[in-house]
Amino acid sequence: MFSALAEFERDLIQERTQAGLKAARARGKMGGRPPLLDSRQINRMIEMYDEQKNTVAEICKIYSISRPSFYNYLKQRSPALAIK
């Protein structure tokens, strides 16, 4: 009996949370952490990577990002070219 009530309450909380997130998006609010780089910086970073004049470590140091962040940006921009 208690588990059925707990499950029902969890479903209600989940519904309210989703409705709140949807309302916030409608007002123009986006959740989550803001991106570290803008699109111009991302494009330049990918150009530097494609030119192969700088190592990944140097590019990461220039833009003050971690290696995993670099590869995430690379994947987002060009999934087919992400890993050579």
C-alpha cells in the first residue's frame, strides 16, 4: 500500500517538474551550465586542429578547456570528422 502511494507521489513530482521546465523554456530560460566557448571560438579551435600545426594539448591550453571538453566540442561540430 505504501509503495503504491510513494510511486504515485513520485509520478506527481515528476509531472510537476517537467511542467515547470517546459514553462521555463517557454519563457526563454535554459537550464544547465553555460558553454565555455562561443561558436566563433569553436570554429577557430576546429580549424587549428584540422591544420595540425598545434597539438590538442596546446589548443586546450589556449582556450583554457580540458581535453575531454575539446573532444566534446569536436564531436558536436562534426560527428563524421570527430576522430581521425
